[in-house]
Amino acid sequence: MKICVYGAGAVGGHIAGRLAGSQAEVSLIARGDQLAAIREQGLRVETRDGVLVSHPVATDRPDDLEPQDIVIVAVKAPSLPTITKDINSLLHKDSLVLFVMNGIPWWYFHSHGGDLDNTRLRRLDPESTLWDRIGPERAVGAVAYTACSVIAPGVIRAANAVNRLIIGRPDGNADPRLDELASLLNPSGLEVTVTPKIRDAVWAKLLMNLIGGSLAVLTASPMKDVLDKAAVAGTAKAMAAEGAAIARALGCDPGDPYEGLSKLAKSGHLQSIAQDLLAGRPMEIDAMFRVPLDLAELVEVPTPNLDLMIELATQRARAAGQYHDTGR
């Protein structure tokens, strides 16, 4: 199986490092210092269980590579529309494109059913380039539970003792290629689950991001240093309940929203969106914050606590020059 990881940052590099020891043909699309370091020294992934060093084929030119069976896209949501101009050279007629991202994905309503079936999310795909050029029928959702960071060019640290990836097609259908991908990754220490209900997994993670992401942007602190304050913890609990209400109104089961909140309260890892803010990088404001509120409005779920915290976090990103409203 030929697998290309498009985006060799923290999450993409971590996945590529885990895959490198498998029988798959692994390649990477990377940029700048990260690409130079991987080419010169290899990709180094530091995990709780040891260090993984590999030397995958790495390039910044997708057309250098042959068409792939699976392309794992691990760029941040603001960059997604820009990849459509060169990702097609990586695809053959049966390729899958697996999107590892936080928040609501651009393909969310593909094969959703009901009145909202095939609704397009303009905040995430303003010109419909993802929908029209890649196609939602190729898309596979992926939800990652990996607290990763790039600590130096070509060096990625995975802080979690247990790292998980939940993957599934929007239409819920079984796919032997996803089972094969899971069989390649599971022996590496990245636990992969294939689910017929990927939207449930999206919402379970999103409830944590709505709270942890917005509060981290406002405080620049890990959640263990924020949620131990009674006033903040009470508001966070209300935010969790509101997020779960949106999910349920859309027909999803996000699980116990307070279970994720409890996990957040123990986390010493700074949320990735706050890392982006501090580093001056584009932030996933729309996918993680604004689109969930658009969906709340769509299904008429009141979200006063989420409205307040997300508006404040969004303004923090605007003030830093790292977010500009795109509209719907």
C-alpha cells in the first residue's frame, strides 16, 4: 500500500513516524526547515515508549510522487483549500483521502441524510474547491487523540502514554483499505479504530476542543491550570452541555460530555490552537469555533456560554492578526 502523509507537522509527522516501520510505502509532503531536516537527518518521533527514527521519501512537490492508495492530510483547516491545486497528482481513481483535523470537517454533510444532506460549509470551503476537486466520496474522517508538538525541525514529541486515531467514511460503509491501514498502524503503538459513526467521534473530540481550545487561547495555559478554578469549571460544564446539545440535535451521540471535561482538567498539554496563537500561525477558528456555532443556529440550539467564550477567543485571534472572518 502506498501512503503519503500530506503535512509533516506535529500530527502528520507523528503518524508518518509510526507508519514508517510497517510494510507500507510511506512518503511525506513537507515544507521549509521541516523538509530540510527530514531529508538530512531523518524523521525523529519521541514517544513514551522510545524514539522512532525513519527516513521516508520527503518532498515539497507532490508531482514528484506516484499516485497513492491513501493520502493522509494533516494540514490545519485554514490551509485545506490551498492543497487542492496540487493534491490531484497524488490520486488515482480509487484513492482515499483521510483528513486528520480538529473541529467540523468540510465534508460533514456528505451522505448525512435528511434535509441537510450534502449541505456545503462555506466557511471551510469558500469556493467549493475541496468538494469539487477532491470530492467528498473520497473523504475519510479522522479524529486524533495525540498530544504532539514539533520541538525542533524534524523532531516530534508525542506526550500521551496512549495515542489513538479514529477513522471512518462519512457514509458509514465498511472499507477494507481502512482496515488495512489500521493493521499497519496498530502494531506501532498508535491505536486505530475504524467506526461507521465518524460524526459521533468528531463531536466527542470537538466538545473538548470547544472548551479547551477557547479557554487556552484566552489564558495561554494548559487546562489543568485553568479548570481547577471553580468559576471557570462551572462555565466549562455549561459549555460541554451546550456542545452536546448541538450534536444531539444533529443526530449524533457525543457520549458523556463531562467525561471529556474531566480528562481536560488533568491535561498539562497546551492546546494546539493556543500553540498556533503564540507561534503566530494561522488558527483553526472556523472549524473549531465558528462553524459549530453556525450549526447550533441551524438546529436552533441556544449556546450562551459557548457564544461568549468563543467570541472572546475569536477576538483574541483577530487582535493578533491571525484570524479574518470569511463569512458563510
